Amino acid sequence: MLHGLITEASSFAGSIDWLIFLVLVLVGFWFILAEGVFFWLIFRFRSRPGHTGQYLTGKEKHIKRWINIPHALVLVCDVVIVIAAIHVWYIVKMDLPPADYTIRVTGQQWAWVFQQPGEDGQLDTPDDIFTTDSLHVEVNKTYQFLLESRDVIHDFSVPVFRLKQDAVPGRTITGWFRPTKTGTFDVQCAKLCGIGHGVMEGSLVVEDQAHHTAWVAKNTPAAAQ
Amino acid sequence: MAHASATEAHAHEHATQEHHGPQGILKYLWSTDHKVIAMQYLFTGMFMAMVGGFMAYVFRMQLAFPGKSVPLFGYVSPGEYNALITGHGSIMIFWVAMPVLIAAFGNYLIPLMIGADDMVFPRINRLSYQIFLLSVLVILSSLFVKGGGFGGAWTSYPPLSANADYNLTPLGSSMWLVAVALEFVAFLLGGINFITTLMNARAPGMKAYDIPMVPWMIVIASILFMLSVGPLFAGAIMLFFDQNLGTGFFDPTRGGDPVLWQHLFWFFGHPEVYVVLLPAVGIVIDIVATFARKKLFGYKTLLYTAVATGVLSFFVWAHHQFIAGIDPRMANIFTVTTLLISVPIAEMCFVIIATLYGGDIRLKVPMLWALAFVGEFLIGGVTGIFLGASGADAYLHETYFVLAHFHYTFFPIAIIGTFAGFTYWFPKMFGRMMNETLGKIHFWGTIIPFNFIFIPLFVLGLDGQQRRIYNFQNFPELQHLQPVRILATISLVVMLFFQLFFFWNVIRSWRKGPKAEKNPWKSNTLEWTTESPPPHGNWPVDEMPKVYRGPYEYNHPDREEDYWPQNLPA
């Protein structure tokens, strides 16, 4: 539903958009019904000459069911949404598919520092590539990220991936994504982190294999080779 | 007997106070009369609403026309921008919604609606306002100290809020915290009063289910507040120590945990939503019953849904923290409880809508506001489902979608609910009728622009626009949305302009509006059985009301008129 507004560029973006669409349909139905009945009642029972009000307590069975049946149906909708929400949540946040690459993302006032493996493919080796505010990844590879913060709470947000995760000082939070589309996209900080919060933007470059291999070769520190 | 003699002693006190109490302006500053204290809260709250509204105007102008000088303010720096959004959020919740909906309406209406001559603890009541006033002075002065006002959002997450090296506002952030803590003290004192007064000072004959919804809702809200505020109060002291005494409760480098604050904050923060919602619902229900000339559809159902909402609200707090680094499995539990809360809230809306069925609906200004509350709050309610569903919140969290969602709850609560109550009880409070035409211009001039401010913000949120960002020019994906931001800002300016009609109406009606009779709306509840405005002590001592029936007996088949005041013998 959102792809008209904003690109879907990760493997789970479609699931999240599907969930948002499902919720929209269910609550949209209740919303239109409730507002429709509401305005109709205001019109139907407006004060006018010859019209008088009725005395109803709400205990009459034939009237009470107009509340009780919707009540039960709302509960049913809730159950459907809960199941769908937990299903999507499981895919995005609880499940951790095996990684092709592991990278480290560190937030600090007010920049993103990305550490990714050099040509050896291993993180935390001397040939790691460090970049600031710009992350290059390869399309159709699964990335696990280790998210950390150096000072205050930041939030690593990539809207086209539908990815968002707080970076909390003192913790390392693991997450994942799998880019499905090449291009250059925004990285945001989504948690107020001080006066430079608005300039804590980064860019995410999703490349095909050839370009990414070339980029890694070019940027692997020479001293380590 | 004890009750009777207490009442006599109180009556005596009223009599002596009139002769020996403070005179002149001091009479108003030092009064223990619940109506005067209500007015103090009301006008302080309205003043703060103007401050909060002005802040919104300044930062919306910055968002629509970034880097341009804002008329009446000047250039907005990033630090000022953060201070403005923090101030707007804190002020609108703690210094507008709370004082107006709970303290002002609670103080004014609880004694009058239950037939008491005053609150049971008039001096605690006075102290409550004085502490509240102190908190107002602290929060306002915090905006002008060296370094500027606190800019860490109304949620005040550490380490940003705990360490001046990070927030750059050493004085502002401590003063913000002190002001909030003082405000909590004021509302604890007020809450004690509301709860005790409703329990002990009801008119003879008023049983639990004869109490109108406004006192019930304010008292349930006060109980929720008292149960939830303790942990945050402790948290506020710990944060204050972290700021000023070098402790490390929330500092991970010294064994603390910043996420602990989030738990303490939201354990209060979520019930707080219902603390302000319930009084507004009470006001809306009383108005809807009166102007639909209709008995409330399911008095007990409504009361129980309010209690159920209140109880559930203690088990949903972590839905604010789905992506805050908590164990992802925990999100599942909070998704379930959060979606469950939609059941009592939906029931509440259904009951109010069903009350219209079979009515004889008069669309006077207070009724327009009350109906607008229902129509708009539904949008706030249904959009909450997107955010309660963890899988969707993983994307929508901290976007403008959240912002638009809670403005569709808080605006109906704090602004629409207040205007509903104010226009409904204005004749009682000031003894004059308000002008209907000006009232309707103000109503439509507020409601229509309101939707044009916040519906666009839903779109911005779905498009991935984050909150609390000073300038979106840095984000290539968000640049094409500038016209939407400008639309929202222009709508805000239009809405603020139409508030002039409200002030014009109030001042004009106050000075030369037609005199209000005792019961201009032909309502049933007890506040309409005394003079407008009510005298000190509310009723003459020998004419205190007795209660013979529930508050919503409209169009009763046994009676010729379409209303049946609670105090009329059968």
C-alpha cells in the first residue's frame, strides 16, 4: 500500500506494508461505519417541530444488541490484527537469518559511523572499512548489523527498508536487513539526540555485486593488505 | 451526625471568612472557595495554552519556511527549535490539559454536581493551586535561563536529558524536571481532594449510580494519576541526581540503564493519556445527554468501560518502546494488551453514539463541540491500532504518523473537550449567556483547519518523515513533501486566528451578554439548581439539595417536561 508513497527496498518492507494495509481495511471499515451511523443519528433525531425524544435506558435487549454485536466483532478484528502484527514482528525483529555480511553501525552526536568488512569478509579485522554518514551495501545479500551508540540514544532508521531500531549506549543491539533494490536512499536518526539531530542524516547506497566488489576493493585500507 | 456537624462547622467557616478573610485582589489569590480555585486553574491553563499554541506556531513556521525569520519571534536556531517542541509538548499536557480538564472542571463541578458546599479539604486545595502556580513560574522562566530551555523532548530520555555535555542546557533541563515534579505534587494534592470529596460529601440521597459522569470520570482519572505517578516521581528525582549530583542511575558507563527511565516514564505516560481522556469523556457525555434530551445509553456500561480502560492502561506502557532495545519477545505481550484496550474505548464511543438514538438533538454550541469530540476522537482511536500493532510500529514509530495520531486524541481531549465544557458551563460560571453566532464561527474556524493540519501529517508519517527534526532540507527523500508542510502550517495559522473569535465572545458575553437563568439548558444535574453564578457555599445553608434520581432522566414518560432535575421530589 505504501509503495505508491515510498519505495520498498528490503525483503521485509512488503510484509510491513501488507500489515499496514490490513489494519487500514479493518479499522477503516469500523471508522466509516461509526462515523456514518453517528452522522445519520444526528440528522435523523435532530430537534424539529413535532419530534420528541424517547426514553430508553440501554437495558432493552433489542437495542442493546446494537452495542454488543459490534463489541464482539471489534474483539475478533483485534485478534486478527494481533496475529498479523506478531507474524510480521517475528519476521522483522525476532527472526535473525544467517548473515552474508555483518556490519557495525555506531551513532554519535551527530553522525553515523559504519564499520564493514574489507575484502576478507570478516568484521573486526584490520582491513575493515570505516565510513561516516554513508553506507555501501550489496543488493540481495543478508546483512546483520550490530547497533551501538557512543553517547545518547539514537535511532537507525532507513525508511525505504521499513527499518528502525534504537541505538542505546551501553548495549549492542543486533538486527538484520536484506536490500532488494539498488539506489541511493536516506538514513535518518529517528530519536531526538540534541541540537544536531536534524543534520544526522546519512545515505545508503545499495549496489549490485560488481559495483560493490569494486567499491570494497577500492576502499579496503591499503596498510592492511 | 459527624457529617452534619462538619457541614455546620464548614458553613460557619464560610460565614466568618466573608468578614475576616483577605480583601481585594488577595481575596482571589488566597481564597479557599473551590470556584475561585477552579477559575485560577482555568485562566492559568488558558494562558499556558496560548504559550503552547505560540510555540507550535513558531516551530511550524520554521518547518514550512526553513531558515526564514518567523514574525513575532525571529530566526529559530536548532537549540531553540528543540526547546520549542519540548516546551509545546510538556506545556500542553502538564500545564494545559491537566489543569483545565482535571483541576479547573474538577474543582468547579465536583462540589456543585454532588451538592456539596465546597471541597472537603479547602486549604489543601488552595495549596494545590499555589504549588501549581510555582511550577508554571519555573517552567516559564526555564525558557529564558542561560543555555536556553530544555530541548530533549517532553519524554526527557536520558542520557540526553541527564548530561549537560549532551543537551547543552544545564539549567534548563533541571528546571524542566523541577517544574514537572512540582506539577505532580499539585495534582496529587488536588486528586486527594477530588476522591475524598466524591466519597464523603455527596448530597443526601445521591447513591453511587446517581453521580453524574463528570465527577465519576475526574475521580477515576485522579485515582489513575495517583497510582501511576509514583514511579515517575521517583524517576524524576533519580534523573535530577544524575544531572546535578553525579549519580549514574541512567548512565550506562556507571552501571545505570537509560531504558529504565523509559519504563518509569511510560508507566506513568500511558495512563496519563486516560487521565486527561476520562474527564473530557465525562464532559462530553453530560453535554450529549442534555442536548439530545436523552437518558444516557448504559450508565453502568460506560462507568465499567472507564474503569476497564484505566486498569488496562497500566499494562500497555511498553508499546512506546517496541524498538527501544527491549527484548523483542516482550513486544508481543504489549501488542496484545494494547489492542485489547480498543475494546473498552470502542464500547465507550458506541455508548455515546447510541445515546443519540431516539434523541431530540439540539445543535447548540456546546453540543457541536461535544459531537466534534466524538467524530475527531474516532480518528485518533483507529490510527492508534496501526501503532499498537508491533509489526507496523516497527516502521511508523517516531514518524509524523505518531504525531498526527496523538494530536487526534489530545486535541479532542484538551481543546475540543475544554471548549465543550467551557461553553456549556459558561452561564453557570459567569452568569451570562455566550453569543451563539460567534460561538459557531469559532467552532467551524477551529474544527476545519484542525483537520487540515493533521491529516497531511499522517501522509508525511507514512512517507517516512521523522519527528523532532529542525529542518528537512537535509533529507533528499523528504524534500518533495514541502507543500504538505506548508499546508499544515497555514492551517495552523488560520486555526489560531479563529481563536480570536473565542476571546472576543468571552469578553463580550462576560461584560454584556444576556443574564443567565439558573438552568438555561434545562439540564438535570445539581449545579443547575443554584444561582448563576453560585454564591459562596454554593447553596443557602438551609437549601442544600437532596437527590431523588439519577442524572440523565430526560423525556421520562411519567413527566410532562422533557427533563427531571435530580433534586425534585417524586
